[in-house]
Amino acid sequence: MVVTDAEGRVLWCSPARPASCADITHARQLGLVRLLAGGPAGSHDQGVGRRL
């Protein structure tokens, strides 16, 4: 999973994991949702897996 800012700069790049997993599940497992919880992006569940 890779998260970028509006300019395309990489903000987060997670290690590859075996098997298929939904983006939000992967983000929760890695702690990314918790990291973004209080940020300016608003509802973090809506942005995870897409460009924030």
C-alpha cells in the first residue's frame, strides 16, 4: 500500500504482504488508520486506499 499527498509525494509505503486483503484492513493492521485518526483529512476511513 502506498499513500501519497496531492503532489504525488510518497507519505507511506508498507511492506508487501502475502494474500489478498482489503485496503482498509491492511491500513488498520499496519497502524495507518490510527496514525491518521486526528489529521486534517477528515474521516480517515474514506481516504485510506486512495489518494489522500
